[in-house]
Amino acid sequence: MAVAWVTGASSGLGLHTARALCAAGWQVVGGARSLSAEEQPGLLHLPLDVTDDGSIAAFVREATARYGAPDALVNAAGVLLIGACEDYAAQELQRVMDVNFLGMARMVRAALPLMKERGRGRIVTFSSVNGLLATPFQGAYTASKHAVEGYSEALLMEVRPHGIQVMIVEPGDHRGGQEKYRGRSAHCSAGYLAARDRAAAVIARDEAAGSDPARLGNRVARALARRRMPARLRVAKPSQHMAVILHDLLPTGLFTLLLGTYYGVSRRK
Ligand SMILES: NC(=O)c1ccc[n+]([C@@H]2O[C@H](COP(=O)([O-])OP(=O)(O)OC[C@H]3O[C@@H](n4cnc5c(N)ncnc54)[C@H](OP(=O)(O)O)[C@@H]3O)[C@@H](O)[C@H]2O)c1
């Protein structure tokens, strides 16, 4: 039975991906800090904090002792921190980068030697449409997902000769993500307050009306079953696909004016 390690497996898209892989016949080892009580054959939950080297080492030890080396690593752990770029404290930026970017890179470093030894393996990392374009008051998240994109493309080229494939998943808005992972920066300058709240309302509305997370989990599982995974899997509504295309086509000034208007932040004070 093929073995997949899935981070962020206690909630949202990570949990749905773990379930879909399990249903497709994988032995899944799901890692997160809060362990899901969900029991099903083929799905084992282990404690994992991707910001903590000791926790990662314990996860790897336990997972390999039980099922051997992973055939796939799925990096889904992630957090969002809504705030103005000017207002993010350095520690807040570090926290978002630590989970979304460094946490993913730590897991890659932990899994790769085991994969290289066998000359095969698959690494799937959750980026976002925000890995390709920025949205207002999601500067920390956007920066972390751009880092994920750059790192993953470089990784893809480096590990291909070792028989290892890399796929970047770029979800648009999906339902089911939990509020506790959508914090706000501790400080908000008075000048940004109203705009931040309008943008936050649009973010919440779009996620609530987002796509089905179970469907995305199944798409990832199907891609993992292919002999050759696509390097990118973008799962988004047509309007978000269009936004990515327009981002590359339009002058940045015009594109950001349009997107800022959508989020209710373009008005001059
Ligand atoms: N939902 C969307 O619309 C959307 C869109 C684009 C991209 N994404 C990406 O998809 C992924 C899942 O997001 P989601 O919104 O579906 O789920 P979510 O409900 O926000 O869940 C976040 C997951 O990350 C885990 N996590 C957070 N900090 C962690 C840490 N230090 N160590 C280990 N795990 C940690 C959480 O587990 P514990 O707290 O139990 O550790 C939880 O399982 C993220 O990478 C996100 O950026 C989501």
C-alpha cells in the first residue's frame, strides 16, 4: 500500500485530501497539532507541528516505524493573518512564514532523503491563487505563498533526476477552512481600519461561497494516482482563473486598481 504523509490534516483542504487519499487506497499518516478524532482504516493521525524540528523528527520516526518511507508528502498546513503590510509586526510575519513556507521546507527536508534512497517519491505543496497574485490585507499570506511557489519550482528541477515529482496546488476560495486559522494582526492603524474590515468581509464572503473542499481533495488524489503528476494544479472558479490571466496581461497599476476596487479598498482617503 502506498504511503502518504499529509500535513494540516486536522481541518479544511488537508483533511479532505487525507480522506480522499485514504478512500483511493493510500495509507495516510496525517499530521497536525490538534489530532482529529476521526478514525478510519488507512488513516492514522500523529502529532505534528511543522514549526518545530523536534516534533517533525518524532513524526518521521513514528510514521516510518509503522509504514516505512513515504511515497508522497502533501504539505497542506497553512495559516492566514489579515492585516495591513505596514501594521504586521516582525513576529507576525515570521509566524506566517514559519508555518506556510519554512514548515513546508522543513517537511521536504525530512522526507526527501527517504525518497531519494528509493529513487522515487512525490511532493505536493499547497500554494494558493495568492501564490500568483496579491490581494489587499493578505500581504503576509501572499508573501509566504509566493515563497512556496518559487521554492517548489526550484525543487521540481532539482529532484526530477532523482525520480521525484513535485506538484504545486493552487486553490481558489474553498469552503470549510476554520476561523481560528484566519487571525488578524494585533495592530491596525486608524487609517486602514475601514478598508481592512471591508477587505476582510469580502475574504470571508468569498470563502463561504467557495468551492467544495471534498472535490479538491479528490482532484489531488487523482493527480497523485497519475504516472506523471501535473507540475501545477489550479482549482479555482472561472473568475479567479481570469484574475490570474489578467494579472499577467494588464499593467500592474490597472490590475491592482481593479482588484482593489473589488475588495473595496481603492477609494482615496
Ligand atoms: N480554504 C481556502 O479557500 C484555501 C485557498 C487557497 C489555499 N489554501 C491553502 O490550503 C491549505 C489548507 O487551508 P484550509 O483553509 O483548507 O484549512 P484550515 O481550516 O485553515 O486548516 C489549517 C490546517 O493547518 C494546520 N496547521 C496550522 N499550523 C500548523 C503547524 N504549526 N503545524 C502543523 N499544522 C499546522 C492546522 O492544524 P493544527 O492547528 O491542528 O495544527 C489545520 O489542519 C493551506 O495551506 C491554505 O493556505 C486554502
